Amino acid sequence: MRLALTAMAVAGAAFGWTYLADEVGRADIGTEPMLYFHVDVADPALGSVDLQNLTAEMVAQLRRADPSMAQWQSAFAVFVDQADSPASAISLTGMLPPVLGQYQILSDGVRFTPRFPPVQGLTYRATADLSAILGSLAPANPLALTASLPPEVLVPPTVVDGVFPSGDVLPENLLRFYVYFSAPMRRGQARDQIVLLGPDGQPVSAAFFNTPTELWDPAMKRLTVLLDPGRVKRGVGPNVELGPPLRQGYRYTLVIGADMIDAKGNRLRGSFAKSFSVAAAIRKAIDPRQWIVSLPVSGTRRPLALTFPAPLDQALLSREVRIVGPDEKPVAGDIEIDRHETQWAFTPSSVWQAGSYHVEIGTRLEDVSGNTIWVPFDVDARNDTARQSAQRQVSLPLIVYADKRTDLPTGIE
């Protein structure tokens, strides 16, 4: 944050100094008398003006003279710049009165501290001519300086940018929510500020899995909120005892409270609520053979689209699927996830070339119920066949033709 400081001449006098201060204070530029504004908002002396680099003899003379307030205001004064002031504030002499405050003699100068701190948007002007008090000891040239607070950077309040899954109908065995914020957040608030309300408008007891630490992405802008897997997975103790946190046929609301605090210590602009209905559980593994591939045409940058029969996990979908070109290298481009996470579209950075491509699908890819490639979430983890299937490399072969083709289902290698 660089401060707006400008040196000015008074009555045509030439100055032997100029400088620009920043938020860490001025640099040591010499021993000539100078004026310095404390306009860093983090400075305890905010708003004060120092007349610095006076000699020991000058300071001793000032102490002996013990100037009155009128003498100080004549010799060393701070004004609000007239251009920033309403006409009604200007006196009959055409000048604004000096800013009120007090003077303090320092070891190497004088400090003026205004009664009130500087105001954003106003320009202040300081002048110093000590000849009436110090006589021949006074600095040879009058001094002057203007300053203003740095323009305030208006940062919009942090809000919840969205919640995924984004659909308004979700499966009974939903495993997680992703909550996205517009700015980095502070840890340690999710348990108190995020609640799932049931059909009766009351919080669902023990709905979430209390992880040892909150699950944030590195940027602290995406929070993963897990529904208790023990209640979601059939046959497990919590599921048998309490049942699933969501029940088919009912409506629920996820609420993010306004008292969540962002990284700068500010509350959210307001609370956020996502209401949704609950449909039947999805207990089938992801089967890419059921995906529909919309092929582009060579020589264009039209998207290659994948359409799924059910929504997939938004965060994993953004990083677990990629296009590999005829040279067996990943194709550069942009991904867009749409239609409530049932469509993935890829737009290449360069035009498509005719040839053989394939879609590589990471084995970590899941749908919103935690089902992975070939393996449903409810499968017994001890099932070796299921575990080996989950580790298979999955690839969708496809061909970009020189002529237009229709949407084609495609198989798996």
C-alpha cells in the first residue's frame, strides 16, 4: 500500500528534499529538515505530522521559547486542502483554519498530533516556517507537504458461492457436500455453523461425520462436509442403530450460518441455505459404458462432452478425467461441469486434429454416493475381486473424424 505524498514549494522557495513513504515508514534520506506524515493506518501515530531532523541547538531554542498555540499554528500548521473542502468551511480570509491538535517537542524535531485522525478522501497540507521563533537558527527554506490516506480498497463481504451436489433432488445415500466460499476462510467453525435441517425444520441429530480436522482445500475456499459414512453404509452399526441421515421422499435443508468467519476475521454477508428432496439411493458402481460421448469435429475447438446417467462427484470429476491425444500426451484445454454434475465438457486450447483419442478415467472417481468405477460404496471391503476391479485403468477410446458424426455411445478398452 503506497501512500500519496507530494512535496510542494512555498512562496517559490526551493527544497533540498523530496521523498515517498510507504507502509513500513520512510527511508533514511539524510539530515536535512523535513516533514513527515504518519498516514499508515497501522501506525500508532496515525494522522500526526513530524518536523524532523532539527539540530540540537534548534530543539533547545524551541524549548526555551515555549511557543504559544497561536505561535505554533503560525510556524507549523496542518490544513485540510481547500479543493477537498466545502465552500462553507472556508473563512472570510479565503483560507481554512488550521487543524486542531497539540504540539510536542521531540529530541530531533516537533510532532503535531491532530485532535481527530485523518479522514479517508481528504487531502492534508502541512507547512513549516520556524523563522519567527528561531530567527537565524531556522531552516533556510520553508517546508510543505501534502498527504492523504491511501484509497480504501472495498473488498466485498465473503459469501457462499455454491454448494455441490448442485441438484435439488439427491439420493438417500448421499455421502458429502462441498461448500464453496468466495474468499479464504478460517478453520474451526463448521461444527457450530453448518447444520442439516430435517422435514420438521429441526436439526438432524448426528448427521455429519466429525473429522479430527475440517476438510478444506489448500486455498481454504472449499469445505468438504461428510455425512456420517457409518449411517450411510448399510449393515454398519450406526446405520443399524440410527438409520441413514437422509430418507427417501422427504425434504431437507443444509444451512451455513452467517457467523462463519473468513481469513480476515469478517463474518459472512449472510447465511446460506440449500433445500433439496431425497430420491432413492444409488447403489451401483460407475459404469463408463453407459456414458454418452458427444464427439467434436476436427479443425474446430468445439467441446467434447461426456453425459452421465447420474451425477458424479464435482471435485473429483474436475481432476480425475482427462483427454489423451494421438501422441499419448494429455490434451491441454478447459473443463466445464454442467447439468447438475451429469455432464463434463472439454474444450481444447487448440483445434482438434483428426485421429484416435481416449478419455482416461482415474480410479478415484466417485459419484455423489461414494460409488467408484466398478465398485459400489456398500461393497464389502474384504472382497478381493471388487478391490482389484477398482484398481483397473479405465480408458474410453474415441475417434475425432474430419466429417461430422452424431453422438455415439462408446465402449471401454
